[in-house]
Amino acid sequence: MSNISKNENISEFKEKILFPSQSIVGICNEISRNFEDLSEETFEDIQQILSSSHKLVSLIEHYNDDMKAQDISAFDFQKIRHDIKNPINVVLGCSKLVLEDSQDSDEELSVLIKQIIDISNDLTMEVDALIRSETYEQKDKTQKTSLADLFSSIDVSEFKHDSNERLLGKRILIVDDDHINRGIFKRRLTQRGYDVYEKDSGANALNFLMNNEVDLILLDLLMPDINGIEVLSKLRSSDTLNNIPVIIISGLDDPRSIVSCLRNGANDYLAKPVELSVLEIKVASVLEKQILQDDLFRLANTDQLTGISNRRKIIDDLKTYDNQLKMHEQAYAVAIFDIDHFKLINDTFGHDAGDEAIKFVAETISANVRKVDLVGRLGGEEFLCACQPISIDDMTIICERIRTSVEKAELQINNAQISMTISGGIAHSKDMSGDYSTYLTFADEKLYEAKNGGRNRIIL
């Protein structure tokens, strides 16, 4: 239920929303008349403020006329508020960009821009009141005054977010059908060291993501082709895109909208008009969380000594490998390698030398297979490699190349020259029934045949 009644509150609607919007137009016209030496960028921002304030006035006049002629209970005040807040968002965003550029060089211009910001912030509060259940007369004047005093004491326009080197160069995709909003966000985020891309629709964004990687998506909720919830649903159901963090941006900031977005997989939510300092903080916060999650994922899945997959990760990947390849009726091969006489290396040259030997073998295996192939450390001095699609002959050639590379190498460790060899066993899916565990068991048996047969050899 809206808080606007037919008689007394239409005039209050004009006083508290229409008249302040008209005053923004007046301030912009004053700037245009009296400031002739503006930079091209500042001039364009002022024109964007003027254009959006004209749009704001037109919208408010339109809704004001409708209220006079129609039943007030029939109005969708949620939509009205969303429509009005879009141009307010542009006015605020562009004003804060102008203020950043001018506050050290033109005090008079800064004063006028701060007036626009103050009026826009007041407008935002009044527009938010459109969908509250209480009437204007029922507002707690004392609380509103105290909040206004609190926020006025904080000059958010001068907020500077400390840059974090880990975030520099992070790729952000802005998806919004309003090119002015995209431009405001892009300009601020580019200033903070991010690489920013823009798309004007959900469909174009999804097509872009098919061939481009990003670290974060700023996604408008209400768009003409595919809305933000639908885009979010497609992202979260995708095997390749489901982990990209998403911040939803919308003029709808009622609890139901926020809960719906978060339940559908959004990482955070920003209500329009967007305070640029809050945008910075939320972008940095979501990216930091993603970096932390990525670090934890690497710690959980990577062998810390060699940087290749650990035992748990390589076995999990092999399970997936096995299922996918059998579904497409493709053959693959598994090889297990073990460093010969590894204990002797540790006892003779020390554990540091043993660690270097393990790292060298891991590097050698990785260098001789493709990126799509699997390489991991099973534990100790034992390694697993899986390749697809591949014949047994080609797998044998790869394994022999790895073995020969290790045999020919002479490592300089702790002022000592160390030589070593490896043994290996191969299993091929086309030669036996069963699943990945069957192939692992067979490859392991062949490895021990190689060990018992004199080492420094590959058995299949």
C-alpha cells in the first residue's frame, strides 16, 4: 500500500520530489552559463546530469498528472520508484565524478555540484518513501533529522578506497541496458585499476562470456531481453561460468527482491542510486572473497611441493575423466611413475635434494603432455598421468620420452651432481573392462613389474 493519498499528498509529492528535481535543472543551467573553461570530460558529465534531471522532471510530472486523473490505489509504486531512481542514479554518479575532478581546482563549481548531490540524496529518501506503508505525516521526523545529520557529517564524495595490488587488473563485466549507468561505473572502476567491459543486454553478456573470462559481473536486474535473475540462473547452471561472482544492481531494494537475487546465487546486491564509494567497497569485498576461495581451493587440491594436483584432486579428476570419455566412447590411458632408488637420494644427498628430484620429475611429466591431460602426485615419489584421446602406442611414446628426459638429466643440488631414473606402468581403457580404479590397479601392477625387471623402464 502506498503512502500517497489522493488529496493532501499529491501537493506534497510535488513539493518534495518534483520541485527539487527542477532545482537540479536550474543548477545545471547555471553551471553551463557561468563556467566556460570546463574540460571536455567535465562538460560531458554536466550535460549527462542536465539530461537526466530533465528526464527526471518529465517522469515526475507525468506521474503527478496521472495521480490527479486516476485512482491512486491502482498505481504500481514499486515501478514508479524504480523509474524515478534510474535518472537519480545518473545524476548522483556523474556529479560525484565531476566533484572528484573539480574539488581541488574549482571551489565554486564544487559548491554547486555538492548542492546537486545533497538534493539528489534527499530525493532518494523521498522516492524510497513511495512504497512504505506509513504516510508522510507518520514519519518519525526526529529519526530522519538525526540520520540526515549523521550522513551529512560523512563526506562520502571524498571517500578513497585503498587500492589492493591483488585486485589491480581484475576483469569486471558491467551488464546494463542504460549506457549512462555503464559509463559511470566503468569510469570509476577503471580509475581504480580494474579492466572493465560493457554489455547492454543479458543475451550479449552471455555470448561475451562464451569466449572471454571475467572475475566479476555487475548485473542490472531489470533489462528488456533477459532479466538479471534469468542471466544469473544461466550462469549458475553452467559448468564453466557458475563460479563467477555476481553483484546485482537494481532500483528495487525491497527485501523480497534482495532475497530472490541472493537465493538465485547473487553474491551481493546494490540498490540504485548507487553510491560510488559503496560500489567500490562491494566490488573489492566480493573480489577479495573470491581470491580467498581460490586460494583455499588451490591449497585443498594442489601438491604444495610440486604445484601439480594432489592425490585427492587427481583421483577425483580421473573419475570425471572416465565418466565423460566413456559417455563419448573415447579411449584414454593411465600411467604411474615412480622414482627409482629414491631413498638412496635422500640418504646420500639429503631431503632437500629429494624434494628437488620430486619437483624435477613433476615438471618433466607436465612438460611432455597437453594441458587437457591430467598430472598429479599420488604421494611420496609416485606420480599419475592420464591422457586422452590416445592410442596405446602414442602413450608409450610419451612415457618413454618422459623416462629418457629424466635419465639424461643431471641435477645440480647442494653442490652435488645427481642423476636418477624412473620406472612406469601403463594401462589403456580399450584393452580391459572396468573403470578408472581398474586401470589404476593395472598400471600399478605394471609399475612393479618394471621395478622388479631392473628399473628405468616402462611396462604396458
